[in-house]
Amino acid sequence: MKETSNHVAAIGKRKKIALIAHDDRKKDLLEWADFNRLTLSMHELFATGTTGRLLFDELGLDVMSFKSGPLGGDEQIGANIVEGNIDFMIFFWDPMQSHPHDPDVKALLRIGVLYNVPMACNRSTADFMISSPLMDKAYKRTMVDFEKRIKRDIPI
């Protein structure tokens, strides 16, 4: 196997944060976002459909909403991570229910790991992340250059 190299991707002082919650976790995310409203308002927010609408309607947060998760919103968030338009993700997912878009959820989490995006999938982790001193400053995240890893000679 060929050695992979690393490169750096900058996360600005103003974070581009994706907020996502399955239906049974939306109340938890809203409570968390309400508690952290001031901090969140200093960043650029993105969300899947219903979650974005609730964050705006209930908390007055300015949110760019994508489609609902089952209608492609998870893929839209993932694509924006790949393009560098989202660099931080809070995803309160429901581990106790099967969802018709479970493969999309798994793909989104995989993309988050692949692109070394800070991610929280529960309230405790979200609390630690948003209260980190790194939230108020630019950050250079190191990313493995997987492009080099997949560029290989394929015998024909």
C-alpha cells in the first residue's frame, strides 16, 4: 500500500455549521441550540429541511436549509462538506429507529470522517465542541490526502 500524505484545510473563525436532527431528536437539538443561541448566531448555519425551519421559527436563527434528510438533504450536506462549504457538523441522530434513508446517514457520517470535519452525534459531544476555545479562532485541520491513495495502477 502506498503511503498517504496529509494536507491542511482551513476552518475560519466563523464556522460553517450543519445542524441535523432526526424527528425523535429535534426537541433535543432545539433545546441545545436555544441554550447556545448566542454562539450559534456568530456562525453560518446550515440544516436539513424541517430542522432548519424549526431553528428559524422557534429560535429566530438565520439558517440556510436544504431538503429534508429522506429527500436528499443528507446528501446535500455531504456534498457541501466535500466542496468545503461546511466545516462543522452537529447531527443528533436516533440510534433506536431504522430510517428509510439510513444508507444516506451512514454516507454522511463517512464523508464527515473522510474530510476530518468536527462532528457531534450527541448532546455531550456537542457541548464539548461548542465550548472549546477553538470555536473562537481559525483552525487548521489536517486531512489525509486520499486522492493519492486511490490513484494506483490497476492491472488490466
